Amino acid sequence: MPLLISQRDVMEITNVSHTTVTNAMTDTPIIRYDRHPHYYLTETIWKLHRHAASYIDRLTYAAEDDDELYTGVESLRVAESFDSYIRRDVRMDARAKSVRNTFFNSLALSDGSRTYMTYTESLRLKILLNGPISLFLLTGDSSELPLWHHFSPAFALVNSGLDSVKAVAA
């Protein structure tokens, strides 16, 4: 599952009002609700960019990761937005290219890699949403990056599915 951040954390860190956050996140699904709505961190940063730009590190470290490999039902839509956001920053874009190269090189060396090659485009996007990878992309902190030879085939297995086929066909 991608990194999640509570509405309360967003308001406290960015010093933005409840109304501003609510208005910016109107068409964004609430991923979890335990006293406060939680949103995908990547979508929050993208939608509140003007307010969040100088707080990216603090927001990222305040976000929660449930350590799931599955990126979720809405992941392709969120990943496309995050990808376009990342491309605006030279450093983040370079880190994304590095992650993708390492992921696909490792996946190509694994057993059964041919099975996942049909899902290349969706995996190229979904990989950006993995918690430790999002952390690296947004902050440059590589301390949590996975052991690729184990991670890549497992991530591909869990995130290659019906939603990936629909996205590639569309």
C-alpha cells in the first residue's frame, strides 16, 4: 500500500486550514478513516503542492506505511498523477529512473519474468507508490529501499492484475 497521511497531519505540518485541505481533496478517496481521514501521501502532495512544497520531507516522514506490497485499487490513477509530479523535479525524476531501471533489471533476472512483461507499463507506474520507494523519490533517503532480487518478482506478482490490464488497454 502506498504511504498514507492523515488530514490532521497535513493541517499541522503545512499550517493549512481544514477547509483548504478538504477543498483540495474533494475528489480524492479517503483510504482509511480512524478519527481523521487518511489520503495517499503522493496525491496529497500533488494536490496541495503550493502549500506542501516546502514541507515534503516532514510530510513524508509523518506518513504511514503498512508494509503491504499491493498498491491498491486506485493505484494507477494515483501513480499517473505522482509520475507527472515527479517529472517536474530533476532530482526526483532521476531517482525514479534509477528505481525503475533497478526494478526491471532485477525482475528480468527472476524466474517467470516473461509473465510480467505484459504489465510493464502499469508496473512502471505502480512501483513509484511503494512506501520505501516513495520515501526515496521524495526525500532521497535510500535507507529503506528493498533488496531488489527478492522485492521485484514479489511486487510484480502482487500488482499484475486485472486493473493493470484495463489500464494498458485504455
